[in-house]
Amino acid sequence: MRNQTIIKSALAIILTGLAVPAFANSMSVPSEEHAAYTVDVPSDWHPKVSKEDETVEATEPDNHVYLSGWVVTKSDVGELKKDLADLLKDSVKSIEGEPTEETIENNGIKFSVLRGHGKDKREGTDVNFMVAIFPAGSGKAGIFYADWDADAPSGIKDKLNSIMNSIKVKG
């Protein structure tokens, strides 16, 4: 009986470790100086801030996932959702079908999350994508975007959810 308890506890610890990135960089979006929000990205995804276009970008080590975060000056989330193709023009060549939408609340933030399928702009491959749009201060909306290969390993979605759940609005 005692051995079963030890085994169950060890398994729970291992599974928790897999779901949460072990080492993460807390990235400020759009920059450290003007942070509207932060997001924790696994350090082995090599997150970087582009001061030129004020984005945070990262790619999963096996190149199955690309993510990006930025801020726009529109605060009308409904307007942003209507123009999804324009919002994703730098990442997705085409959107296939109608994306699904859900509202998720986490860390006191109400995210409007759109999920769909399309063609990757860089490689032309089939990808799944999600874009979360959320209030990020007066007159600002935060955008968190991720796309992943249609044949990516099954644990990728859990990692992306963990990263999205780390978002915290500043100020």
C-alpha cells in the first residue's frame, strides 16, 4: 500500500513537470520598457523581443510550433476578430473554414480565443492556429498567436495552454 502511494505521488510530480515548462523566460510585450503584458515562454524555445516591430517570438525546438505576441492600439476586440485575416497576414497564408471561438478567463483576463486551420505562410504546410485577443490597458489589445504543425506531437497543445495561462496584464 505504501509503495503504491509513493508510485502515485512520483507519477503526479512527473506529469506536472511535463505540463509546465521547467525553465521559462518571462517576456514583456511589446518591450520591457513599455510592457502591456508578460508571458512565460520555455527558454529552449529561444524567445526573443523584436524592438523593431515590438513583438515577442519563439519557436519550439523541433520546429513544430511558432508563437508570437504583440499589442495593437485598438481596444475593440470585436473589430479585431472580424478582421482575423489581416491580423494573421504575417503568419498564415490562408484560413480554411470558419474558426471556432471561445471565451476563456484566466488571471483576471477575459480572452477571446479563435482556433482554426490554415496554410503556413513560410512553409505552405497545414497548420492549426489559435489567436487570443484580450484587453491590455487603456486603448490597447494584447494578441497572443500560435501555430503548430497539423502532425505535431500530442503534448504540444498542453504546452501552448500552459504558456497562454501564464499571460498577465501589467498595470
